[in-house]
Amino acid sequence: MSVSRVDSLTLSVSELARPTEPSLAGPSETEGPSTFESVLGQAIDQVSSMNATASQKIDALASGAVDDLHGTMISMKEADIAVKLVGTVRNKILDAFQELWRTSV
Amino acid sequence: MSKPFSVSGVFSAMEVSASGLTAERGRMNVIASNLANARTTHGADGKPYQRLDPVFTATEAAPGSFDPVLRNIREVELSGVRTDNTPGELVYDPGHPDANAQGYVQYPNVNVVTEMVNLMTASRAYEAGVTSIESLKSMARSALKIGQ
Amino acid sequence: MGLLDGVEQLRATLDYHLARHNLLVANLAHAETPGFRPLDLERTAFEGQLHAALETTDPGHVASPHASVGGETWRVVQDPAPGSTGTDGNGVGLDSQAVKIASNQLRYDTIASLVQNQLADLEWAANDGKSG
């Protein structure tokens, strides 16, 4: 359900602000300490599954199998938002990294 | 439903509305036939015209649909016409070519006033069906705006 | 919590109004069908699964296809005798059905507009304050 996915997305994002805490509150946590890679990887997985849902719905609508207009539109937009969120978070992180490089040594 | 809809959405509603429009239009045709033949004392079969009544039936709902709402939705169909066999009025007119041995002419059992009232009802029902379709178009437009 | 909870709740509401519209529009189409009684769609929010088990004894009860959100039940009901039935048993009042159709459409349009607004806001936030 897309609700829990964006939910975990934002939780993953907020986890980055607390790097000392090893546990992730995502739905598929298996590893111990969280790395930047695993957090972002999970977020991207969630985004791609939301995109898959949206694509499925669009296909069903286009082929005439269902006529769920508002549902398809909502799923589309939700996937859109998730993608943009990840993109924005990635940019912020990169900016932060670059600042760090500049100040070191 | 003739189309394989699996959920009750905008298109299924439009199909139902359209079936109503077709049925009302068919009804208006039957009424027009009655009005046109209101004074036909001698038809192709030699008998005076008998007025017709449209027969409306509900067609099968979406067979095997999982949607509980869709199962309750039926399209309407003008499945045929029924002849009204009540006799019309007899008018004494011995000079009329269709007068019987006693000098009476059998006229069709068409009451023009009744037919006109029926026509107005059918027309109003048709208009209401058109408004239904317009409402569905508005809803579809609102749904599409979400994706903007 | 959950950014999209509000939107998901509204999505279920849109589903309800669209399903209801199907029934109302069918009522109008059957304005002349002998013996036809107009239908409507009720919905009740409920708490807990126990209530759901009790509700399903009545054949008129149907579970909402989206019962997972907020636990709604939908029920197809026959309009209680709307005053006059014609001599052929038809109970459809053209004007009352037309009014229901107009008001249901208005609700759908309004909620769709709300959804569009909420999603646009979320998109704006996800874009870090820029639009598009």
C-alpha cells in the first residue's frame, strides 16, 4: 500500500539525521547498522515499486480492463511525489557531502 | 452489462445511462406511431389500428462480477411492443367506406391526449438521462485533473 | 502518521461516490421498467472486525472493496417506498433521482479537487519548494 511506502520513505530520510541509531523503521529491515547506502537503497526500492503500481494501473486503464480514473491518477501522482522526494533528498545529501569535502584538512 | 466491466466506474455508468436514452427514444417512436395512426380505420390487414405499448425489461447485470455494486446494476432495454387490444370507439357514420352493416365505424383505441402526456414523460426522462451523462463527464474531468 | 493517509481516505470516498453514481444513474434509466424499485448506496464507518462479521448476515450488506482504509462498509439498499409507485410497480421518482445525481456529482467533484490540492502541496514540498 502506497501509504506505508511513502511513510517509510520519510522515516528513512529522518534516520539520516540521526546516524548514531543503527535501527531502521522500514518494513524490510534485516541488516544491523544502517549505512547511507542501505537507507537510500531502500528508499529507491520503495519508489520503484510505487512506480510499478502506477504503471500497472495505467496499463489497465489504457487497455480498457478497468475504468478507475481517479485511482490511476492518484497512484500516478503518488509515485511522482516519491520520485521527486528521493531526488531532492539525494541533492541535499550531495550538497552536504561537498561542503564536508571543502572544509576538511 | 454487455461490456466486460469489472468495477463500477465512469464508463459502466455511461453505458447504463445510454441504455436509458435508447429505451426512451424507442418509446417515443412507438408513441409517434400511435399518434400517426390515431384515425386509421383501415390498416394493411383491413382492421382498424390498435395502439402499441413499449415493453421495458432489465438486462442481465455483469455476469460473474466481483464488484457487489456492479452486480446490482442492470441496463434497460426496450425488448418489444405489446398490442393494446381494447376496442376503440364506435362512431355512427353510415356513409364512411369502413362502416359496418349497422353503419358504425370502428376507430383506433388511441387517445391523443394520453399519447401526448406519455410523449412528454418520455421526453423528460430522456433529458434526465442526458443530464446524467453530463454529470459523469464532469466527474471524469475532475478525476483527470488530479493527474495534472 | 503518514503523508498520504489523508489522500488514501479521500480515494476511498471517491470510490464510494462513483459506485453510488452508477446505482443512481441506473435508477433513472429504469424510470419505466415495471416493478423496478430505486436503489442507493449507504456507507457506515465502523470500528473492529467483530462488527464486520455481524454485518454480513444480511444479504443486502456488501463489504467495501477498500475496507482496509478506515474500515468502511457499503450497503446497497432499496429506497424506502418513495411515496408513489405507478400501476406497474415502478417506484422511480424522476425529480428526486435527478437531485441525488446532481448532489452526488458535486460531492465527487469537490473531493477530487481536494485530492488534487493535497497532492499538489505534497509535490511542492517534495520538490523542495519549487513547482513542477
